Amino acid sequence: MVVAPVLWSTAGVVTRHIERAQATEQVFWRSLFAFLFVGAVLLFRRQNPRNIGWPGLVSGAMWAIMFTAFLFALSLTTTANTLVMMSVSPLLTALLAWLFLKDPLPLRTWIAAGAAAIGIAWMFSTSVEKAHVAGMLVALVIPVAAAINVVTLRAAAAKLDLVPAVMLGGALSCLVVLPLALPFQASGRDIALLAFLGFFQLGLPCMLLVIASRTLLAPEIALLGLLEVVLGPLWAWLGAGEVPAGATLLGGLLVLGALAANELPLGAGARVTRQRT
């Protein structure tokens, strides 16, 4: 599972080196290559991608939303802003798991949700450029879809293999943006970069997440997933000269602090419980 957020974190720095492809075309090519990669893996495993049931359809739709919204957000605001917005996913996941899976929701989670909301509100209040506000609003769609996806994966993990849902998400994302992506303008270099993102930043780590959801507890997955939030802005700074704004750093620290305070005790307690059983 550690490999997945490390691979996810490369998106910001790679997209900053794309020359001609606009956001819609970036979504199309990245999703297409993810679709092809996962499809090739399923073909190698001789797995029937149709046996996913309604949970697979829901998961595929959520993957498609995340695949599409992520690059749109990156085109409108900074990598750091996008990833900080996405970092509220663990809290939203805990809330949905409480509502639909009847998982316990301790007081510290409510406190963490309030602290995270303050951090995000601070970022919005100091982002005077309309483009950044729009980008952060688009980015907020991602953790909502991610939370629904994780709850769906948890609910179906014992019965279904939902790796094919990642392929479905890529296909849906391609079809949705294709009319907007035409006419194609990507250079050969752009396509090569987007192929890398489709294979190694999208297809492979999303498959790893599905596999990890079968054995790891949700708090453990959420905590490991925060590596993307830490590493993504670092790669964009080192590889593309994109320096995070002060408001993003402060708001991000509030969000990450709230998440750490919420997840660490729960993760430790869950591990003890699992060891006893």
C-alpha cells in the first residue's frame, strides 16, 4: 500500500511538463492508458471483468469521477491546493462508514473534522484568485468520490474482486471527456508523459489500493494515503519549481494535523484488536 501514494504523488510534477495537451485531453489520454494497463493485467490473469455486480458499477463511477476531476483541478490551481483538498478523504470515509457500515465514530473524529474544515476555510479565504477557488472546489469532489469508493470496496471486499472497476473507471472517464478533448493537440512527449501517468500513476496504484482493501483496515489505508499529500507538493517544488503558498502550507498543516490526531490512535487500537482476534 505504501507504493500506491508514492506513485499517485507524481501527477503534479509530471503534468507541469506537458506542452500542448489541455486538461480535457490530459484526462482522456491518462484514463485511456489506465484502462489499457488494467485491461492487460486482467487479460493476463484471465479474469472476467464483468463479474463485479452493482458494487463494481458504483466503484467504477467513483474512479471515473476521481480520474476526471483530478486533472481538471490541477489545471486550475496548484498541486498543493489540490492535494490538501483531497486529504479530507479519510474523515469523509469515516463519516460514511459510520452512516452505512455502522462503524463507530469517536469524538476525536468530529473534532478532527472541525479542525480540517477550519484549515480548508483558511485556504479559501486567502485564495483571492478565482481560478484557485474554482480549482479547489473541483478538487473537493475527489475526496467525496474517494470516500464512497472506499466504503463500497470495504462492503464488497469479501465477495467480489473489484480490480476490474478501475478499468471501468478509465473507460467512463475517456468517454465523458472525449467530445471535449477533440481535436487532439498533444505532442509525442505529452502522450509519453500521459502514458506514464496512466500506467504507473493511475492504473497500478489504484489496483494496489483495491488489493490492500482486502486485508488492511480502513484507518491504516487512510493514514498511508496521506503520503501523497506530503510528497506531491515536494515533487512539484523540486521538479517544476511550484512553490506552495503560505496559506496552503498553514491550511495543509491544520488538515494533516487533524487527520493524524484522528487516525493514529484509531489505527493503533485497531491493530491491537486485530492481533487479539
